[in-house]
Amino acid sequence: MLGRILQILIKELLELSRDRWGRFSLLAPPIIQLLLFGYAATFEVNAVTTAVLDLDHSQESRELVSAFTGSGRFRIIRVAADEAGITDAIERGDAAVALVIHPGFAQRLRKGQKAPLQVLVDGTNSNTALLALGYVGQIVGTYSTAHMIDLANRVLPGPRTQLVEVRLEERPWFNPGLDSRWFFVPGIVGTVTLVSVVNLTAFAIVREREVGTLEQIMVTPIRPFELLIGKTLPLYLIGIGQVFMLLVTGMIWFGVPFVGDPFVLFVGTSLFLLTSISLGLLISTVCTTQQQAFASNFFVINPIFMLSGFTTPITTMPAAMQALTYVNPLSYYLVITRGTFLKGVGFGVLWPDMLALAALGLGLLGLTILRFRKSLD
Amino acid sequence: MPERILQVVIKEFLELWRDRWSRFRLLVPPIIQMLIFGYAATFEVFGVSTAVVDLDHSQESRELVAGFGSSERFHVVEVATTSQAVEAAIEQSDATVALVVHAGFAEKLRKGQPAPVQVLVDGTNSNTALIALSYVGEIVQRFSAAYQLDLAERVLPGPKTAPVEVTLEARPWYNPDLNSRWFFVPGVIGTLTLTIVVNLTAFAIVREREVGTLEQIMVTPIRPLEFVLGKTAPFFLVGLGEVMLIALTGTIWFGVPFVGNPLVLLLGTSLFLLSTLGLGLLISTICTTQQQAFASNFFVVNPLFTLSGFSFPISSMPGALQAITYVNPLRYYLIIIRGTFLKGVGLDVLWPDMLALAALGIGLLGLSVVRFRKSLD
């Protein structure tokens, strides 16, 4: 039995090494994905394009505007003379935010009345708009307080008004700079591995079936089970290799830390590869042509991505979608990759995710073996 | 000539609609994608799991903590008695945010000294962390202002200094509730159309080449240009149909508004389809097997997604990547889609994007026709 498995293993590895295109397709896509996401995938908002309409022309209003430029978060691209100028800037997408200071702003401030600042924001990109509004709030808050201190000191020579100051000390853990790269790089390790392993597995078998060589193999003395192991073991090794490659690239190229225990990641990756390979096999029992195997990416892989927490948090999804994430291997694996990369947690914290991955992997594998035998009969 | 083109068009349509599987493939994946994106892709942050420890036990600290309890943005999952306990909650991912009010908070406030409040946040998901922090800031600010008002009225019986305040009037345009769905649903139309049309075109030709029927067709009196036109015209119509299907699903099912002019969208879509057909054709001249055509998704379609502004704002990308987005047809199409869906702008605003799409489309289509002729020789 071992000899027969070894033969298949050698055949698969030979096939892979003979094929320049095959080797290329193993190495290039993961690296491209990592570089793209590492550089382009950022939710951070800096240098928000801003248009300003200052109808007050006072010292106060100018100070407020310079608080925006001074923050580094906003870049003033237009100083408009009227409302139409502001509307136009937002409509054309030239500015994402517009500040409108109405006449009487300074006067109201001096009188101690509420002085409104109107902020128009292009809500098309809701996430950018949310973040930008948060920064606007911070800047206005700081300005308010500073102004209040100033006024209190000037106006009241007698008993000083005490000024309340709650100082917020923000301590982001695991990612002190709140760098999106640190969030995405460990995630990419999961998504790239899933895509390449599921597709390699599915295509490896569907192609043999389409070309007819699968039947030729089945008339040899090999048993279905041995064929499966021989076929999938190289894929497991490829998967481990890819994770290792992505890990090293992410650490060296992008400087994302890996603070955890490599062994924990290795165990998690092995369990995840078990599920991915089983999923690929399952797809291969359902699809008869390569085109169908390709289309399975739409039906299987994309939903798995979307419901994994890779970009959008699971906790804010509707309950029905959250329920689906519990049978999604990627959502567990992402907890493991992010946990080992950034948090440095071990089995003590990650065991439920490991267990879930193992259960999913074994379940999928069992189902696949049943279906695979049938599909050969 | 028109008759020969018509023959190819009829043949392609027959092939597209020939069996249940191909019909299924055209209709179901787009709808699945739309539903998943509509439901699962949300960046909004609400119900953030929060752990609280109040070591001050004062009225002030209780009021501050109550501000978090009553906000729907935060969901207090744990009220701890030691700061170690909240740290553990973050480590084990039971809480995303932890609020630590140290002893002496109220005393410092009363003395007019800066009173620190510590906020620990799990920075793994940097985006959620950023948004959550800005909400924390808002709540703390509100507490400060209320306390200030209270203090002013209690301490100074004489001439009252009402607290000066700049009030923020935020006006999100085009998406008043900053709903992520309004951002993603129009975007999904662009990404899905790109994937479907590029792949249909590339696969249709690569398959014929792989199976050998391409050579059979070429020995008929048809000319390469006629063949290309006949091959691509059906996909153009399919693309228009897909846009209609997805746009209707998005507006009817998810209630995303379409405030613009449908004719503007139709024009933009037609120009975009030129680019996608050109791209698919170009891929088919480079790839000789279906597997390679499949892999082109990694090399071409995925980078186009990431660098389009579909989920990540282009303005925050590094300069070199921003430069690449100018030759990305999806970038322009997303501006047109979001512009017509949400902003309701017309050709006067969108003409530069239309022009860019037209130039890209003609360029890509021209290049691919030239290459296609060569690949036949």
C-alpha cells in the first residue's frame, strides 16, 4: 500500500516540476496578492480632500480651519467663495469633506453661545466618511476646549473657572499603530492558501477525469483511498510551503510581526489544509468539467471569503450570516493566523478554533470519501 | 459580412443558452454575490463588545461608564473589578474595547486637573478599532461637556460663563445614514460584470482553441475580425443583461436608491463592456489552456479589483499604485456607477471618466484584435 501511494506521490510531484507554468502559478499569484493587499488594502484615511467655505472671515474661523490643516488628516484643495463652489467640489468628487463656517461664528463664540460648524461629507464611501467624521469631531473638540480655556482666562480675572479635562489614553493592543497592513497580511495567508489549495485539488482530479486518465489509473491495482492520499499529500506540502513563503514575505517585506509560536500556526495550518483539501475533493466529485470547477469559485470560495471576517467584521453581520460563519473553516483559521501573528496567543486560547477546524476537516473528508467512491463506480 | 457575423452570434447564443448548467451559471452566481455583499459587507461598528473596570467608584466615574452602557455603539459584556480582568478579556477576544477608570478620577476632575481614562482596544482589526476609538472619543467629549456645564452652574453663582461650544452639524450627502450597503451594492455591479464578461470571453475562445474547433471555424470563409465581432457581441448583450439583473436586485431587494439617469449608466456600461471584452480577448490570445485562462483571474482580475476603489479608497494608496489605477477601467466605471446610483450626477460631471473608459476600451479592443490575428497565423 505504501509503495503504491509513493508512486502516485512521485507522479504528482514530477508532473508539477515538469511544468514551468505550473511552478509559476504556484509562486507568483500568492506573492502578487500579498503585495497588492499589503500596499493597496488600507482603510486608513489620511489627507482627506477638503473644501472650505469661510463666510465669517474672523480670527476664530481662520484658527479653526488651520486646526484642520495642522492635523495632517485633511488636505484643503479648495477655498470656495460661496455654497455653489462647495456643492460643486463634492459633486465632482474633488472633495470628500466640506467645512462651512457661517457668518456670526466668532461673535457667537465670544458671547458664549453655541457656534455651529457645518460639515458636509460625501457619504458614498461610508467607511471613509465615518472615519473622516470621527477626525472632524476630534479636531473640533480640541478646538472647543482650547478656546474655552482662552476665554475663561481672559474674561474672568477673579475666581477662575475650573476647566474639566478628561484625557483619553488610547492603548491599541496587538497593533499599536492601527496599521491595516497588520490586519490584512495574516488574513492573506488564509485566503491565498484556501484559493490555491482548493483549486489545485479540484483541478488536479477534474482534469484527469475530463482527459480520461482517471479511469486509466483506476484500472491499476491502486485503491481509491490510496489514490486520494497520493494525490493530496503533495498539495498539503505545497500548502505548508505557501504559508511559510507568505509568512516570511509578510514579515521581511512588510514588517508585520510574528509574535506567537510557529508550532501553533503549523498545527492550525495543517488542520486548515485538511479542510481545504477535502473541500477541493468534494468539488471534484460534484464537477465534471474544468469549467464547472472554475465556477465553483463563485459558489464556494467567494462566499467563504465574505463570511470569514477577512475584511468586514463578523460581529456586525446579520444573525443568519453569522450562523454560516460557524461552518466556515476560513473564519477559524483567520482567528488562528491573527492570533499567532499579532496576539501571540497559544493553544490555551485557540483550542476551540482548532477543534472546530479539525471537526470540519474530518466531516468534509468523510463526506468526500463517500462521494468519491461513488463517483468512480 | 453582416450575415457571417450574425451566424457566429447565433451560434454563441445557442451555446450560452444550450444547457441548464450554462443558464444557471449566468444567473445564479451574480445574485448570490449580490446577496452576500449586501448582507455581509458592512463596516459599520455597533454593539462593540466592551469590558469596563471602574476603580474610582465615584459618581463621576459611574456617569462616564453609563455613557457607554446607554450607547448602542457599545455593548458592555463585562464589568470587572481589576484591570487584569479586562486585559484578559481583550486577550481572549471576549471584548474588543476595555475602559479603565483609575482611582482618583473624580478627584482630579474636581480639582480641574486632567483626569485620565484609559481605553484599551484590540487593534487586530485596525478599521473597527479606529471607528470604535472615535466613538469612545465622542462619548468622553459629551461627558466632559455635560460635567463642565454642571460645574459652571454650581461653582459660579455670579456672572455665569456658559461653556463655549462649537457644535458639529454633520451632513452626509448621498448616503445620509452612511450605510455600507449603499457603498457596496453599486460597486458589486462593476466587479461582477468585470469577472463574468472577462471570463466568458476568455474561456469561450480558449476552449475552442483547446478543443480544436477554432481551427475548424477559421477554415470557413469567415474573417478574423468578423469572428471576433460575432464572438463578442453576445457577451456585450450578456453584460448589459447582467448589469440590469444585478442593479434590479440591488435596488429592489436592498432598497439602494438609483437617483441618476439610466441612460448615463447605460452609456457608461457600454463603454466599460468594451474594455472588459478587450481584456477577455487579450487574455485568450495569451493563454493556450483553460487552466491558464483561469489563473489569469489572479494576475489580472484580482489586481483590478483591489486597485479600483471598490473597497479601499484610492486616495490612501501609495503614489505608484495610484498611478496604476488610471489605466484600470473598473476605477472609472465605479465612479460612474456610484455617481449615477447615489449622487445622481450626469455627463457634465462624468465626462472625463467616460472619455477615459472609451480610450481604454478602444485601446484594449484594438490591441487584442491585432494580437488575435497574429495568434491565428
